[in-house]
Amino acid sequence: MLNVLISRHTAGQKSNFIKFLLSKKRKTLNYSPLTISIVATSRCTLACDMCPTHSRVIPKDYPHIQKNVKDINFDMFKEMIDVFPNALDVHIIGSGEPLLNKDFFRMVDYAAGKKMTVKTFSNGMAVKENIDNILGSKLNGITVSLNGHNAEEFNRMTGMDPKIYLDIYGAVERLIAERNIRKVKVKIKVSFIIDRQNLKFIPDMMEMALRLGADHTFFCNFLPSPYKGFSPDERSLFVDFGTIDFIKKAIGEYPLSIRKRFTMPSLINRDSKKNRCDTHFRQIRFDGDGNVSSCSMMLLNMTGHGNYRDRDVWNNDFFRGMRRAFLSPRGENVPGPCSVCPDNKGLTYKKDMIWN
């Protein structure tokens, strides 16, 4: 709370955040969303195996994938932002590569001009050609998905040509070097997807991220889908003491000042009856067809949930229905994918005191 109060956010944004903190979770909310998530484009430069939207392996009739939509243009983006001027953050992501959107940097600067914190998430393929644009923009942070500590592991996780990995790594390396030379404040972060096979390589990934000089590193539990080779029992990390002990040992090798630069994967708790996810209470998501939703993790299909121009869209039937499901005492009413989502059923190390 203190960080928000002393930030550059507007008085309205700070007031909205305080309302959020003081309000009980209920179906209808009296505050605006804290985060606006923007599906900048459906187009992508990769077709990673584990990505339900672009995978050539996962069936296209999977009901929760993001449908292909047109790019959000600048005028539509402005409208979306102006509907909720008291949001604190804007995440320009997408079911594709956001840097492909021709209006990307105009969007960044517009939202930043509204005193919002603006972040993006990239697969790294378009970083090299946009280094000057990234460092010259008002972007607060960019997270690049490395998904491997070497080309072989990148290929195993994504199914993409191992040579691509070298291009992505080189682009991140150059971006960080240029950022440091120019003394630009943008945070440059990296992420890795962790599954049962590459858990043992977390120490190698940590060392790589430190060599690169990344400001932060996210280790993300594998997001499953109900198909052979991608199911939770095959790929995802669940709570067990062997996994906990391994990660505790890996991160325990570093002093606290370095530990803070890593976010370890949340482990799915099979026995949890509690819904931890609060996405439907704090985030609204828009795509280029004007559709709205909230989840940017597992429930990517946004059709039929309303339009950003609808009156009181933040409290429409979809949002109230999702909040009702997540408020159910035993969590039995949430959509199926939420039962194996690390954001909803996961235990985190600091919050759950697995390590200290």
C-alpha cells in the first residue's frame, strides 16, 4: 500500500486501490479494476507446442483457447483505457507477440501518460529490431520468455528450432547491455516454464539469469491442457516434499538480496478446497474484437463475455457469475482448468511459509 501511495499514480488511482483493499469480495464491486490486460494481437512469430492458441499439437477445438481476433488499434486502445482511468497497471500481452502490433509503442506512451504502470511480455523474437523503441519508450518493464537454459531444452519445451533460442538469448543480452549503457530505467525480466523434466535445471537457469543481468526471473509452473503430453499429471508440479526441498536448496545457495530477484514456481495443491485466484476481482481483459474477460492464464476464450463498450461491463453477468463461483465455499463451481491452475490452487514459498 505504501508503494502505491508514494507512487506517481493519480489521486483517483490511489483512491481506487484503497477501495479495493477495504472492500470485501462480492459479486458486484464498488471499485474499478486495478489492472487492464490488453490482447494486443493474436499473431505470433512462434507456434510453441505448449501454447494452446498456436500449438500445432493441441487440438484447435480445445474450448479454452484464445480465438484469433484482429489487432487492437490505437483508437480502440484509448477508448479502453479511458473507460477505466483509475486502473493502476496496463499489461500489454496477447495470445501472440505484442511487439507485432504496429501501435504498440503509441499504446505504451498513452497509458504511461495516464500515470499507469505499463508492462509487456514477449517471446523475444521481435526484441532485437525494437531495442531503440523499447529503451526510448515509457515502458516500465518487459519480460522475455527464454524457456530453457540452452537450445536443446528450449526445443524440448517449445518444439521450435533450437537456433531460435540463440537469437532470443542474444537479443535479451543486447537489450540489457544497451539499457545499462543508456541508463534507462525500464526493468528487463526473463521467465522460464518449469515442468517435471526441467525442474532439475533451475540452478542452471538461475545462474544464466544472473549472468545476463536480468532484473528479475520468473519460474512458472507448467500450465496444462487435457491432452496427452500436456496433462497436469505428466507435466505440472504438485506439492511434495521432494520438490519443495529441491527448490529450497537451490534458492538457499544465494543471499537474501539475490533471492529477491527470483520468483519460484507455485506448486499445485491437490487437496486445496480454497480458491486463491482474485483475477476476477482485480483485472479486466480486452481483445481486438472488443471482447472482455479477466483470466490471462487458463481461461483464454473471451467470446460471449460482453463488450468493452457495454454499460458497467466490470459488473456484468459474466463477471458476477465468475465471482460467485470463486466465492463458493468449497470451490466446486469454478471452471475445470482452474482446479489445476497454479494461480488458483498453488502454494507459494513466501506467502505459505514453505521457506523463509
